[in-house]
Amino acid sequence: MSSRNNLPILAFAAAGLLGLAVLLALLVAPEDANQGVSQRIFYFHVPIALTAYLCFGLGAWKALRLLWVGGDRRDLESYTWIHQGTIFGALTLITGSIWARASWGVWWSWSSNQLVLFLVLFLFYCAYFMLRFSIEPGPRRERISAVYALFGVALIPVSFLAIRLASDFIHPTVFTREGPQMTGEMFAAFCCSWAAITLLAYVMYRTELAGKRTDLNLRALREALAR
Amino acid sequence: MTSGEKYVAAAYGVFLVFVLVWAAIIATKLARLERETAELVRLTERRVADDVDG
């Protein structure tokens, strides 16, 4: 089966995995001894954050390929990945804020490097859209957007490692050098959620990309007919 | 429902709402693309008819 027509299968797989992930996270995984029921937000919050990093990283990779090899299709791919990253980034901030309120009693903590750096990363990529839409479409916009997307990717490892570099220890560290600090059932729920959300992001990316390509093709057809 | 459960429901609910809003935006875009495609088909048919007549 070609990659063109497997999108419905992937979409159904993502929906099925998401359903399974919710069941595992809410019903199968045991309750955390320290945080209680609010810890169950972890099973969606962390995979959403990791997916956001992945989307930004793939956007930067497509940008690098655009600068290296060229081709306007890579510009659209990079833009679509970054758009997905922004959606998942917003979700990370919202679910994280809800978890913070449940665990720490506050919606936001400016003293937590992890939170602030993720916000910086998110705002950086929000500015990508302002930059992109302030330039006329064409090779110049493609190159400038690609360079900006590449700069942003440098923030990903900083944001990811901030939790380990932070000295406040507010934000919990679950994955250490000794492995995941959770039971097997908790880890299974986490892995299932991660797989589901990553697949969902890929399905969303492919759907959006198909829409944007169709839009461009229709525009080109309209211009050709107008001549 | 305890306070912790309400926060868990809110976090999962936000995720669901985001996905549904995204689906609604894509559906709107699809409807627009459908309208534009139909318009282009009409334009092409008219042009072909003009070519045959003229």
C-alpha cells in the first residue's frame, strides 16, 4: 500500500491507541503515592510535550533540508511541522498549568526553569508565524523561515535538559539515569500515550499538509485558467 | 468528584477540545476547498464550451 492512501488507517490506529491510552492512564495505572490522582495528568502531559519537541525538531530538519537541497515542498513541510509543534506546545502549557495547580497550588511558577524555557521555546515558534506572514511568498520567505526554524531547534535541548540543570527541584524528574521512576503499569500507560499522541501528531501533519498542498494546487489552477 | 479528579478531567478535556477544534478547522477548510474546486470545474466547463462555440 502506498503512503498516499494509508492516512485513514493511521487515523483509526491513532484513535484506537488514544482510547487504550486513556483506559490505561485512568483505570489500569496505579495511583501515585505522593501526588495522588492528579499524577494521572502526567500520562498525557509528558507525551504531549515530547511530541511538541519532536514536531519542532522535524520542522527544523525540513528547514535544514530546504537550505541544503532546496525545493519549495520542504518549506511547506517545515511550516506544517512547526504548526503542529505550536499546537502541541500550547497543549503542553495548558495541561502543565492544570497539573501545577493540582500539585503545587499555583497555575504557573516563574522560578521553574523547565516551565519558563518551554514558554520561551513556544513563544519563539509563535513568532515564526509572524515572521513568515510578514514576508511575500517566494524563495526569500522560504529561506528566512528556514533559518529561523533552525535557530529555534537550539532551544529544544536546553528546554529538555533544563529540568536536570534546575536547582529548584519543583518540576518532578521521572526519567533518571537509573531508568523510569515508576511501576511497569505506569510505564506501559506512559508508552501507550506517547505512541498514541505521536501517531496523532503525524496524522494531523499529513492531513494539514494535504490541505495546504491542495490549496496551493487550486490557486495555481485558478491562475492558469485566468490567463 | 474530588478536587484532584476535577483537574485530571480538565486536563484530559482540554486535550479532547483541542483535537475537536482542530478537526472543525480542517472540516471548514475542506468545505472551502470543495467550493473552490466546484467553481474551477464550472470555469473550465465554460471555457471548453466557449472554445467549442468559437
